[in-house]
Amino acid sequence: MALQNRQYRLAARPVGLAKESDWKMTTEPVADPGEGQVLVKVLLLSLDPAMRGWMNEGRSYIEPVGIGEVMRAGGIGKVVASKNPGFVAGDLVAGGFGIQEYCLVADLKKAGLHKIDPRIGTPAQWLNALGMPGMTAYFGLLEVGQPKEGDTVVVSGAAGAVGQTAGQIARIKGCRTVGIAGGKAKCDFVVNELKFDACIDYKASPQAVREGLKAHCPKGVDVYFDNVGGEILEVVLTRINRGARIVICGAVSQYNNTAPVKGPSTYMMLLVARARMQGMVVFDYADRYGEAIKQIAQWMKEGKFISREDIVPGIENFPATMNKLFSGGNFGKLVLKVADA
Amino acid sequence: MALQNRQYRLAARPVGLAKESDWKMTTEPVADPGEGQVLVKVLLLSLDPAMRGWMNEGRSYIEPVGIGEVMRAGGIGKVVASKNPGFVAGDLVAGGFGIQEYCLVADLKKAGLHKIDPRIGTPAQWLNALGMPGMTAYFGLLEVGQPKEGDTVVVSGAAGAVGQTAGQIARIKGCRTVGIAGGKAKCDFVVNELKFDACIDYKASPQAVREGLKAHCPKGVDVYFDNVGGEILEVVLTRINRGARIVICGAVSQYNNTAPVKGPSTYMMLLVARARMQGMVVFDYADRYGEAIKQIAQWMKEGKFISREDIVPGIENFPATMNKLFSGGNFGKLVLKVADA
């Protein structure tokens, strides 16, 4: 084959925000699939805050990406050649393809290679509400957050991939749903399109979150779905109700820290409120993804739920696009478009 | 009556550790009990880290003590006069008497006035294992920590009132039990008398907790019963196992902070380990105290469980004695002895 595969490899462990020099772009010829293997042309790649964590050494819920390895990323692709009986050329598939144009999938299980049904959602939606962020929000909110009808649920990163789904599910479950997001445009989107009850613009003023919670959560906070950590977590903790559940899903405000992470100085509110703070990792619910996809697809069909993506074209834009996640520069689930079809 | 009652009243809200000038000692004549009231001569008073919190303004699980009010404290006393059919002179009683020599109990329910049985435990034990610290440890460990046989349970403040009971219950329940305490004498006591499997002296070196956990918790930490907060909490979090439970019972290292509380910078380990951190307040279990007292008394009778108190005589020593709690100066449950009988 004459096909060439451009790839982004991790060149160095970043200190703070990743720099261009932390990446190395390589070009390799695409190999033919061997027995049992599948060659995928990558169409879309999912860019997620968690990827920043995978670039660090140290104990986490997943092995770090090694120096010199293709950067790990989930994506959507099209099978271009297959020597595996489960796949044929033309199949739309999802899996862990990495930041590259082609992926020769040898270990199908490790890559989580599976077909997607374009009748249920667009390829981008399969990276968002029907993909990892949607699964994270669904199980994080329902299993860890355990919202009850009438509860007040606060979601940070409300316009982002996980937040948009978490909040919409809370609203569908009959909760008062209050988002926190950065900037008027995102807050308007959260209220007008995602139909949260309110959205607090944390960038509006230093007191915006504190005042916004007072105004929009008059009965306190029963569930806080936290994607951001840092000061917002600290402030929300001061407003929690007795028996509140704090879902620790992420801490995007802290992922590029060069100083130690800021722990929540108000954590003793957990005692005052007899509340709990609990972490979750989506992979633990892998055997139930089907249930969540079916439910979210149903809500989409009924017009109760929308999925919003921010699609940036060009694999060569990967380094700069990835960093948008940490400046709040994306608006909806951030997706890198590698090819049209 | 010619009896005089010396009392410690809160004169000012302390900044940091309470100073002598934050207290005012007053002397009042003792009034006769009115209809339904009970006059108690205070014998022992319980000094607890939580009292420091009651001296601050702001939202907590209990109202702050008002300026000019007698400092709130639980104690053991003897009824000297009663116009309530439930009590007669000579009864040994427990309740919220405050830092004073006599307490005229008007609202028996609010004071939690109840008789104690000296056959089950000494008056000091009724302030320790059979009192609030024991109840806190019992329900905090069993209900929030949910230890399973074979789990590794770490307890900070292990020689203290709550810690000694929490750890002994963990040991009785078949857990590997590791204490953290300050100084060799306390650690020896924790291992030799309380019969924990090991005890880490956090004062031994800056790396003592980190190294001690590695050495004594080779299978990681399943339950952490936290009485201290601060750096010890941060370090223990780095060693937790999947699904671990962190019981937030107190944060004695932070109660006299003038700077903001140090939040646990390693709290994202909750995500990595899918663990939870949950606060508890003993009052929530008030209707089950009888069950806990019966069980702990049984363990004491069987020789499986001991209760150690540090009894300091003299109400006039209250201000300095109270501060021992924050320097690690007490050895066992700290009790102020006000009168002999």
C-alpha cells in the first residue's frame, strides 16, 4: 500500500500545558492487516481532558502513554481492509485508535473495536453522548450521584462533553439543574438549548459562583457533579445539603498544575453535611454501556436531549486544539476531524 | 443554698489556639431546682477537639457557643437535688453540663440528661468508650467505614478517645489495624495495650507516615478513619485501595488554623481508586447508642477492649488542659476532674 499515516507521538512529559515540542509528528507507511487484524481509516478523534493525565507518570487508573508512543485517543473510523471475520471494509467503527490517520488494529479487545450504528447517532455523537463522555455522565450521575426527583443538581463544565449529558439527565429525572460554565455564550446555550434551570458564569466575577449558587440553589445542593475541581469545588461544598453526594469525575482546572493540586479547603463540609465525595471511572461500567446508549438514544429521539460537538478539522491542529480544553476554548464536546469518510 | 458555682464562659472568639483571655471565669450562687428541674454536681467533664469548632462562628453541625455563655461540654455528675420524678439525689448522670461545677438542668432533653450504670463502666469510661467518643468511633467505623474481615484499616489519632475505640473495633472485626499517633510512648500503647497490628509515629520523621504505610499496609488501605486531616490525610489517600472508604470524623490538625484549612491535595485519588470520603456526626445515631454501649461493654467484660483516659484535676486548669488536645499533649481520652463525688 502506498498510504501514508501521520501520527502524533508523545515526545516528552509536559510540564504544565503541553507545548508543541512535547509532541513529535511522524509519518509511516500503512501496513496491510495480518490475520485477524483490521485496518481503520480514522475519521474523528475524541479530545478529552483526561488525556492530559495519561501523559503524566505515576499511579492512575490507566497506564501512562509511553514516550515515543502514539498518543492514546478514542475515535471513529471506517474499516478499509479487514482480515477479521467480524469486520468488512466500509464498516463504521469506534475504538482506541490514537492520534493518527490510520490504525492497524491487532488486539481488537484492547482497542475496544466495535461497530457503531449511524442510524442512532452521527459519528460525532458516538464520541459524545453515545460515547465515553455520555457513559461517564450517565453512570457517574445515576450510580454515584443518585439524584432523586426534586433534588438540586449542580454540574460544572456544564457546556462540555460530560457536563452537558450529566445535566440533561438530571433535568429529565426531575431535578432542579444548575450549570456552571465560562462565558455568556456557553451559559445561554446551557439554559436555552440544554434546558438547565440556570447556569452560572464563573468568569463573570470572582464572587459569581458563590452568588450564583445562593440565587439559583435556594434549597442548597444535593448532588454536585464535578468536572473541574479547584475553587469551584471549594465554593460548591459550602452550599451542600445534608446527605449530599459529590461525584468526582474530573478536575480540569488542575490538570496542568506545576504546583501541587489545590485540595478542597472546605472538605470538612462533608462532616457538617454528612455528605460523601466519591470518584468514578467510566470503564467500571463497560458491561452496561448498551443500556446507557439505548436510553440516551431514546431521549434524543424524543427531543428531550441534545448532543453538541465542537469539531475542529485537521490532524495537524491536534496540539493547539487539545489545549483549548484547558482554556475553556471549546464549546461542546471537542472533536478533531481527521478525514471526511 | 450557699453553694457557689464556678463557670468558664466564652469571652471572645479565639484566633488560633484559645488564649486565657478568650475565657472568663465567673462565680454564681447555685439556684434551687424549679418544678421538673434537676440540679447536678459536676464530677467529670469531657474535653474534645470538636469543642474548638463550637467556639467559631459560621455554619456547622451545631450552633456555636455564644459570647458570654458557659462553654458547652459533656460530663458526668451526681444529682444533688431533683424536682423531676425521673431523678433522685445520688443518681449518677451524664449530660451536657458545660464547664462549671454545678448545672441546673431545666431542659432535660436538650441536655441529654440520663442516668449511667456504674456497674458497666467507671464514670470516666462513660465519657470515653461508653460516651460520645465511643459512639463516634462505633458508628463512624461500622456504618460509614464498613470494614470487612481482612481489610486494612488505618486510624489516625490512634491513642486518642475516638481513635482507640475505632481501632480496637476494627481489630475485633478481623481487620489488619494500623494506627498513627505522635511519639513512641503512644505508639507502644497502641500496639501493646490496644493491640493494633502496628502504629506509625508521625513525629518520628517527615517521611514517617509515607514509609510506615508502605511497611505496615503492604496490601494498601481499605478504610481510613481520619481524626486529624492535614498532611496525614493527604499521604494516606495515596495508599488507598479500590473502593476504599475514608471516614471524615475530625481534622484536629486544622482546628486552630488562622490560615484556610489545608484541603487534601491528593483527593483525586478518590477517582483513581473509585473511593469515597464521607463525613459523620455522632448525633445522627442517637437512637442506637444503647446498642453500641451494650456491645462495647461486652467487649470490655471479655477483656478484648480497653478504655484509657487522661484525667486532669481542677476546673481552674480548664484553659490549659483543653489546649493539650491540639499539641498531642493528652494520652487517651482527656477528662477534666471537677469534683470527687
